Amino acid sequence: MRIPLTVAAVVLSALVECLVLVAQPAAATPVPRVGLDAACARRLTGRLTESDEPVRVLGCDPRGRGEAVVALGDPATAADVAVLVPGSDIDLHTLDDRARPQHRPMGWARALHEAAGPDTAVVLWVGYPTPQGLGLDAATGRLARAAVPALVDEVASLRSRAAGPPHLTVIGHSYGSVVVALAASRLAADDVVLLGSPGARADDVAALHTRARVEVARTAGDWIARVPHLQVGDLGHGTDPVSPGFGAVRLPAGGTSGHEGYFRPGSQSLASIAAVVTGAFVASTR
């Protein structure tokens, strides 16, 4: 049976209206900084502590999916401080995996802390409701916009410490790089690093309006490269940050592969990120 033209036109018009509605930026209520629930912090400390490695729980909120801020090293005294912002599917319950540490951000934080050295603190910031899966939340900026004020406050507090400001780097992975890019103009950071990014919601580095140096990396075989780097309203995250036209410094990312491989111990990728964190990275002029 053939569909009448009038019915087809109505259906097409409805689909277009739905697309327009979806593409419009949705209101984003800012999330507060992660509080420190004592019982939550005790449980998390016990869960994360390995041998004699000190783990500092700076924030722990068990409500909903849960949020946490965890430090390796002492951010109050370290010469170099890195803040790691993860992306989709990460919350209080999924930030670590002892069986497969390199599949979760706590494992990345440990690898970075070891590579950067004892005078470094790495702060894992799981301070916002991350997208779940690859649905609409991952494809739009609503959750990232909501996270920006809390991340800005967290970074500002790490910088304005009694011991004087550290060299401070903010690293965003995957959807976390969208959060970091949107916050860049307000971050009290020396370096901003975007790893495995679906887009920075800006045409180029200048459009980020940041005084921080901007570095980017993509490993071989990272599936994020296949994501269309387009933006229609609030759908999509725009220009590919590793494209030459974006204007960021591209970090070497050899010795590893895949979307979760940026912090693989012994890799060129991890070494280059650690060099940024310690202020030792020198961009190639070739």
C-alpha cells in the first residue's frame, strides 16, 4: 500500500521538528562541587588503597551513581598537579577495576603518577554525572556545560594553596575533553590536554579563549576518529582537535592503541603526557 503524499509530508515535517528540538541546547543546571561524606570516603579509601600507596579522598558523594575526587600524591605541596577528567560511564562505582586497571581512570591516574614522579600529584575528578553509553547525552553538550562550574572551582582551589601555585595541567579524556574544552577559558591551568576527543566545541585553539597551552593526542585505532566532527545546534562536538587547522600541539602517542590506551605504562603516549604535567615537554619543530 502506498503512503499518501500528505501523510508522508506530515511525517517528514514531524521528524524535522524533532531534530530541531533535539539540536537545541538544553538547559544545564550546574552541578555542585563534590561533597565529602565521611562513610563514603572511608569505603572508597579502603577500596582504592594498594600496598603503601597513599590515596587521598578529597570528595565522595554516594547519592545516585555517586561522584568522587581522589588524589595520588599531595596536591597541597606537589610542584606539579594534574587533574584528570574522564568521560562516559564513569562514576563512583566504575572509576577503578583491579582486574583490568588500564580500563578505568584510577589505573590511568596511577600510571601517570608513577611516570611523572614523586613531586607530582594526580587528582582524578569524577565530579559530574557522565553520559551513559553512546546515546543523546554523549552526543550533546548538556552534561558538559553542567560540569564546568564545579571543575573550575576544583582547579581554582588546587591552585590557590598555602604553598603557592603549582604547575597545573587539566586533562580531559573522551567526553571529559568536552568538559575541559568548555571550561578552558575559566580554568586556572598552565596546560590543557585533550585525549581521544570527540570535539572541542570550538573551531580552533583561539576560540577556546584560554591562556593555557593546549595539547592533544589520539592513539592508533581509537574509534573516536570515526565520530563525525560536526555540530548542528547542540548535536555533535565540532572540529576535530587533532586536525592541523585546530592549532593545538599534537603529542606523540605511540606504543599503544585504542580509546583506553593513552596511559599504558611504558608507552610513548604516557611519557609525553607525563612530560606535559612536569613541564618538560618540548614540541617538535619538524
